[in-house]
Amino acid sequence: MSGRGAPLPMLTVAVALALGTAVSLGLARFSYALFLPPMRADLGWSYLTSGAMNTVNAAGYLLGALLAPAWLRRLGSRRAFLAGIGATALLLAAHGAVIGDAPLYALRFLTGAVSAVAFVAGGLLAAQLVGAPAAAGRSTATAGLVLGIYYGGAGVGIVASALLVPWLAERNVDHAWQGAWLGLGVLGLGATAAIAAATRALHVAPGAGAPKSGGRGFAWQQFLPALLAYLLFGIGYIGYMTFIVTLLREQHLAAWLVTAFFAMLGAAVAVSPWIWAGVLQRFRGGESLCLLSALLVVATLLPVLSAAPIAVFASGLLFGGVLLSLVASTTALVRHNLAPAAWPAGITLFTIVFAAGQIVGPSLVGFIADRSGGLRAGLACSAGMLALASLIAWWQEPLDR
């Protein structure tokens, strides 16, 4: 890295990077849970179609993860990050200009692709930030905290969505949900400008740190248990995040309680780095992935077993408090076990596996829900996937460096 202008404190830069996750995950993916009830009612979607919209988004995310190395080589990490976030914001706004299923499928796909590039580039910037010479001598817990802040930024996007989407999407006008998409696009563009201003001194030249074909130092076979567990996590968690708001609406939870639930879930995501930073820094194998997956099993089953508000809110608090820290655990696993030159390849492969799981999850839950008469059976299936992920992650051993 080379400095340009006065460098900002490490945690300040980490917070700026987290705004990217707020857009690429919080606004671009997780907000869909809030859009689903009004869009489903307005457009007459089945559960399968509802899930397929997020499946298409995940397919685009997979393509973006595959293309991310080329973007990194051509643009460098920071420019790829900013390009991905800016494009995500523009595509979110474009959702508000269409109605038909076909253009919505296309926009969900493209949004997934560009948000994946942003997510990979931002994760690489966060890993490089804590590995930079300027970070030498700092507490080892700081590394886990920086990574946690970056991934926990999705919580900011979830909270923003919870405050904005119901207000705009449930107005008494035709296709009111379109205005909510436009609002998210404006938020995304504002975040892009803030990120650009705060990361001016954070620069990685094009090609620096980008994965190269045939690169040495990363053997995916050594990470097979973690990769398989992360695939199952992708299948399991996305069913909850796609359909939980719809389930709560069908259980006749008051609208303001649903909004409060989703905002609380996002707030839990945002503060989770401070809860799990020490765990991410301490464990070098699959222990973090195992523990956090097991906690998600409990969180997913609570609303399946009970519609009581206390069970629902406990579910959201636990799910939000674990979700993105589990994602951060895979970057921590890469950092602990590989040389810096192999980090981009490792982060990219875990992102690809994650995307593959997310392709399956929404449509699987929707398919089961259509045929079982409700969403509870689908979410129970999600919990089973997460339980299997926890068991497999336990077998991931740390590598000798």
C-alpha cells in the first residue's frame, strides 16, 4: 500500500469499508425480506417465485465472485470496491423503474454480480489493512475487530432498510415498493461518496494482491471441511433472511413489531464484531465456524417452534449477532493459515462457495413451503443445513505455516 494524503486511523477506515458491506449485503440482498410481502401481494408471486428472485441474485453473486480476480487485476482493490458499490446503488434504483418478473430477475442477477465484486474487494482491503506495516505492533485482537467491523457493516444496511422500506413500500399508491427501491439506490450512492472520501489514502495498485492462475500457496483441499461447511451455511442462512419477515406477517405479528424485529436484527449484526473479535482472533481452525453455525440453528428454529414475540425477538437478536461474524470467520481462517500472497485466492474461493449455497437456499425453502402449506417446514430445513455445517466445520484443522 502507498499513502495518498493524511492517513485516517485504522478503525475509521474499517468503518468506511463497512459502508460497502452495508450496500452490497444490507441493501442489495437482505432488504429483499422487507420487499417480499408487498411485492408478493402486488405481483401475485408463489413462494417458489419469491425465493427464485433471491436465487437469481445469488447466481449473479457467484458470477461476480468468479469475475472478481479479473476486476482486481485490472482496477486494484480500492477502485474495484468503489466501482462495485456504485454499480450496486444504481441497479438498486433501477429496481424502482420496472414491474415485470423478467426485468426484475435481470436486475436481481446484475445486482448480485456487482455486489460480489465489491464484497471480495472490500474483504481484501480489510485483510490488507490489518496486515499493513502501519498496523505492526497493534493488539492482535484489533485484526479480528477490523474484519468484524467490515462484515458487520451489513447491519447498518439492514437497519437503514428497516427504517426506510416499510415507510415507502406500504404507501397507499400503486406499486409503492418501487419508491422504496429508489430510496435504497440514493442511500447507496451516498455511501459510495463517503467511502471514496474516507479511503483516499488506501491504495492498492492494479494487479497487486489479485489472485493469479496457477498461484502457489493456496491448496483448497486443505480447507475442504470449512468450504463444505460454508456451502451448507450459504444454503441454510439465506432461507431465513429471505422469508423471515413473510413468516412473521403470516403469523399476524403487528407491522411495527416486524419493523422493530428487523431493525434489531440489523443492530445485532452491527455490534457483533465487538462480541466475536476475540474468538475470531483466537481460533485458527474451524472452531469459530462450528460454534457460530450451531448458534444459528437455535436462532432459525425459534420462530418455527413459537410465534410468541419473545421467541421471535430472541431469534432475531441471536441470528443478527452471529450472522456476519460467521462470514468474517472464513476470512480470519484464511489470514491465520495462509501467507498474505494467498489471501485473495482464499477469500475469493470462500466467496464462490458461499454464493453457490445461496443459489440453492431460497428456491429450496420456497419449494418446500409451497408443498407443505407454509414456511415453517422450509425454515426447519434451513436449520438442518446449518446443523450439518456445524458438524462438518469441527473437522477443519489449522494448517502448519
